[in-house]
Amino acid sequence: MVLKEFLLSKIFRKHVLAALLLTIVLLWVTIQILSLYTHRGQSFSIPDFTGMTIAEAKVAGNKMKLRFEVEDSVYKAGKKAGTILMQHPGAGHEIKSGRMIYLTLVSSVPGQELVPKLTDISLRQARVLLESKGFTVGKVEFIPSEFNDLVLEQKNNGTPVLPGSRLDNGATIDLVVGQNIGTDETIIPDFTGMTMENVLAMLTAQQLQTGTVEYDASVTNRADSMAATVISQFPPADSTLIVPAGSMINFVLSITTKE
């Protein structure tokens, strides 16, 4: 009975009300402190640090109090060692002051990768596998074989290279591919408007080889090269011209439409 009277008393209601108000005030103060600490409403666009040294990046990011951490280093031919190759988050992202930016630097020494087994798979599969491992597909040599479009041998600098051996990242691997000689002649189709992936499939079907592959100024990164399409080829398409099987076709690709 005494407890019931206390719970219904004015004193108890005052204490409950005071506790509720105190809780509300504490929550408001906490929110304000967190807002100040996290710089609520203040965001910056991340600059593009690629091509800079870490020292240069720190100067460029000093106003935003950005912090930097090197995540990895990768060898890239044609890029200056010690410069930034990639960054995460990428340039243009909106972030708050004090954010950590993770960097991948250009290494001065090529890393080495295990050479995959390329024999007994199709030429297209071999290309995809090589590129996924960071290697470059070099010369493709077709030889008479009952196993059409099957990779028979893999070489580096003219010497057979065994699966599991190590080569520098970006090394060129040449392929010897079987060709069922039903005919030793073919025609040159029109590759205009095709992506390189579709081009390679068409080349295989027509028993042709990739010559030089060039990209115009609109292609600036790997994503662009994947989306680029053929704007010119040499020799040009000609359904009436018969050429030897294994002939090479040169391509120029762009992500813009040629007018």
C-alpha cells in the first residue's frame, strides 16, 4: 500500500519528469558533440592523387587533413616508381575531413606471377586466363592439328614455359594453337563497332590473328579499354578478298563513336 501511494505521489512524478528531462538534455548534448567531432555537414571532394608521390599527396590533402596508408605496390611499365597508381576511395568521392586514403604505389621491381597451364584449353580461354594473371598475350602461331582452336604449347621469348614457373608481371606469353585445316584460306570480316572480346571470338572463328591493337586518346584506363569498340581495322573488311588463314588484322579502338 505504501509503495502504491509513493508511485502515485507528486514527488515520484517530479523525479520521473526530472529524469526524463535530464535524459533528453544528455542525448541532445551527445548529438551535438558527435556532430562537432564528425564534422556533420562538412564534406570534401577527394582530389586525384594518381601520378603524385606520397609527399605531394600529403601537401594536396593537407587542407582536408587526409591521412594516407600504402596498401600495396604494383609494377607498371611506363609509370614512375614511387608514384601513386591507384587510390581508394577514388577521386571525386565526397568525404569528411580526416579520412584515411588507401594507396597503391608503382613498384620499381616487377612482381612475379605463376604461369598458368594454358595447354588443352581454347585460345579464348587462354587469353582470358593470361590477362587475369597479369600477363600479356604475345604472338599466336597456328599449326596444322586435328585439335582445332586448342592451345598446344606456351612460350616466352621463343622458349617453352612450364605451368607453375614464375615470370615478371606483364611478361609476354606466346601461344601455339592447333588449326584443323579444312581450308587454308579465309575472308576478312567487318569488325567495326565490336568490343575486343567480340573481336577475339570472331578472329578465332575466321582463323585470323590479332595484329597491333591501339587505343585513341578517349581510352584512359582499363575500364575504358574493356568498353572500347573498333573504329578502324587494317586490312579493311572485304568479303571478296581471300587471305591465308592465320593472317593478322590490326585494330584501332575508341570509346567515342567515329563520325
